[in-house]
Amino acid sequence: MMKKDLLIMCQYFYPEYVSSATLPTELAEDLVKKGLSVDVLCGYPNEYFDGDKVPKKENYKGININRVKYAQFNNKTKIGRIINFFSFFISILLRLPSLFKYKCILVYSNPPILPLIPYFISRLSKTKFVFVAFDVYPDNALILGAIKKGSVVEKLMHYINRKVYGHASRVIALSNEMKSYMIDHGIAIKPEIIKVIPNWYSEEKIINSNDVNNKEFKKLREEWSFIVLYSGNMGTCQDIETILQCVNRFKNDKDILFLFTGHGNKVNYVKNYIKDNKIQNAKVYGFLLGNDYADVLKISDVCLVSLAKGVEGLGVPSKTYGYLAAGKPVLAIMSKDTDIARNLHKYNSGGSVLQGDVEGLEKLILEFKNNNNKLKIYGQNAKKMFRNFYERRICTEMYYKMIVNIIND
């Protein structure tokens, strides 16, 4: 039987709306356009999908999608996440006999036990696999206190890492600092197989018009002369505390508005902080999609992105790319040794401060608030930086060339 080119294995996929779903979806779309045969094995939409029921099997833009159902306990609880992870893993494992018909399997790091399946397949057949590390386990979980040192979970993850990093044809790191972390901490058994391909943003999502359709956002733009946006995950991996302390310093400023939009386990903390400190110039919205997200980008002057201290190298905030695509200067709270902070300084498209540097962040915001010319030039530079590094076609082309080389090797 003639083997198909590629199977993409991931938990989230179309029609779910988080970046961990949209990125593999856009990659699959572009690979099909370039002539590869692509199937997808993913979880059934639930947590990040509000529409009608979707079929378990579907052909979407030439992509054959197979969706598996699994337990849907509360992902915000530790036991809920673990049950969901293993339930999804078992649902995929039950499909094992049908997974040998591919030349290559591309698997994502969430849930962290999932890559064991293509590893087993690669040992039993000539199928090769690529591992895309959105996160570095178990290190991120240890640093954030989600698991204990010496625990069964940590030992399991080290076992999985030895198998996956030792036998994958390629390991994708999202940044150079992530690649360095993998090598420096002995996670990458074969450093030569690690390839850096950043995540991206699809520029077609940016509507090239200054018109704001959302009436509430339009009113906010009219009322406030300077708007600072934080969007995306408000969770354990983000330094929300530095941002909030900075917001508190501006609470008597009648010109500046802070907008928070997204989800995560710190959303209620953000809301309560704003309420408890009687901050009138900050608003919190849920996860915005489509035109609403395009509108909130349009009305914003600068955008914030952050990582918790010590998390650099373990993950990359993908919202950065949407900010740059919209031509917004980005203010990053993270180490200067990250690709994002390095490029923001190099290309004059934003700035960065270290975690906890509230005064530095305040100063950075004021630099843009009080200098319209700098705001305009840095915004233009942000757009150029996006087009040089983080455009969808650039990044998916890197995946395409890599996969073709692996298949033909």
C-alpha cells in the first residue's frame, strides 16, 4: 500500500480557536497547497469551540481530519488535566493500527505524553516523526511548581524525553533560547536534529482598514488618548504581577487605558487586583476572536507580552506575532537573551524590561505615550520585523522543506 506523506497529531485543531489549534491548522493548509497529502488526528472540539457539533471525520480544505473523543474534566485542576491527558492519549493509542500508513508523523508537545505514540511507531516501522516542542517538559512544570522534583510524573517525562529526543528525525524549537535550553540541560540527546522554526501569525487576519466595527472599542478609542493592550494567556507562565503593579502607578492618569483580553488561571486575579486597587482606567475582556480581536489591535497604541522569571527557553508567547503584524510596538517583560527581546531592540520595534522592573516598564510606556513620532516609527519597524521573521508563508515553508527532506531521505 502506498503510504501517505504526513499525519499531524495534536490535541487541538480546526475549528478550535486557540493558537495551539490555529497553528497546526494553518500549517496543514499550506502543506496541502504545496502538494503534500496530509491527514490529522486530533481531539474532538470542546474547550475552545462554541459552535455547532462537528463530525468525527471531515475533509477540510483537502485535509482529512479524524477527531477522537476523550474525557473533558476541568483543565484548571491538576487531577482534571492529568485525566484529560491520559484519556486523550488512550483514545489516540486505540487508533494505533491505522497509524503505520504514513511516511512521517508530526506530533506536538501537548499533551506531553502524546509523542510516545509516534516514537513506538517509528521503532516498529520505517515511519519517521518530527516533534514540535511548544513547551519543554518537565522543566516548565517543575519551575512553575506544577509537579514535584523526584515525582513519578517527572520521572515519566524524563523517560519520554529520552525516547522522543533520541529517536525523532527532527525536533522543532520555537526560538534560539529554547534550543539552547534543550542542549544546555541535556534534554537534546542529538543537538544536530534541533531546528528553530518560530510560530507565526497569519497576516490575512489583519484587516487593512482603520475602521473599528465594535462600538464599545470605538468609544474607548475616542475617550482615551493612549491605549496599552495585553492579550492572550494570563496564566502561571506569564509575569502578570509586574504589569498590574505598573498599571496601579498609572491609575490616576486620565489619558491612558489598559486593556486585558484572554484567558488563563490568573484572569480572576487580574480582575480582583483592578477592583481592590480601585483602578478605573483598566478593563478586562474574555478571549476575543475575528473582527473583535482585529478591532482591539487597531485601537491599541502599544502591546505587552510577558514571561514569568525562569520560563525563558521553555516556551514562547505567540501573541507577539499578531502585535507585530498589526504594526504595534511591543513591550516585553522577559530576559534580553530571548529572540523576541533581542529583535525588538535590534529592529527598534519595541523594548523590554526584566521581570519585576515596574519602574522600567512605567518609563518604557511613557516613552511611547509622550513621543508620537517614536510610536509611529517603531510601529512601522514592528511590521517590517514581522514580515522578515514571523509571516506565515516564511515559517510554513521551513516546515515544508524539512518534511520533504525527511520523506525523501
